[in-house]
Amino acid sequence: MPFVPFVGVNHNGQSMLFGCGLISSEDTNTFVWLFTKWLECMHGCPPSGIITDQDRAMQNDIQLVFPNTKHRWCLWHIMKKVPEKMGGLTDKDEVSASLHDVVYDSQTGEEFEFTWSSMLQRARSARKEQRRRKEKRRGYESRGEEKRWRKLPWCRWRRADERPGRLHRK
């Protein structure tokens, strides 16, 4: 049974538990019922903002019951999913450290935007360099392969002037 706490901040900046609920399932009907009951307990005064995990069903239900409330995803949940989303990156640790610095060390929105765009630019450059190296390796491999095949007398890859019995035109 999932526990759903409604935690807020009071006028002194302290966290407060405004209410909670135990729900039997995490579906639309349950969330709409829970949010509606909570709204009744708050005398019809909706919250100005809600922070949740990345649950799509809950996101839609918040929009239904609290249409003017700003909904944001919890940063902890987002950062927790970063390693699994990086998949086959070779430099996961470096990217993760850069992302951590951008997210947690930015003091203003402008600073975040600047460091975020810088991080993306570095990632694009690294990806471009990686692609260039891979194509260069592939080029060397294919040229080496072609040279090996050219030595065979029956190979079509041989140029006309390299084929035995042909006259060389100049």
C-alpha cells in the first residue's frame, strides 16, 4: 500500500505535514479521489506548487484536480535515474560529475543556463571527435581490406591498369 504524504512549507520556511493517505492502487481514479479529498480538507485552497516523482498518471491527475498548480518533478528522482539513462556511454563518470556540478552548483538561473549549454557543447564536441576517430579507424580497416583483396587475380576491385593482360593507356 503506497503512502502519499502531503508535505508543505509554513510561513517560517519549515516543512510541515499537511495530510497523508494510504492508497490501494496508483491509478487515475485513486489519485483523483485522494486529491479531491485533500482539497476538501484544505477548504478548497489548492497548493501553489506540487513536487512529485516522475509518475505520468499522477501528473495528469494533478492537472485535473489542481489546474492552476505548478507541477514539478523531484530533482532527487531525476538524478537517481541518470546512470541508467546514460546507457553505453564510455565516459559515464565524467558526464555524471559534470551534470552534478551543473545541477547542484549553479546559484542562479542564468548560471545554470550557461553551464548547461557549456556542458552540452563539450558533449557534442566529444561525440563528434569520437565519431571522427571511429570513421578514421573504419577507413583504415576498409583500405587495408581492399588492398588485400586487390592482390587476388579474380577480384573486381582491381583497377583496370592493374589487371593482367591489359594494355596501359596513358
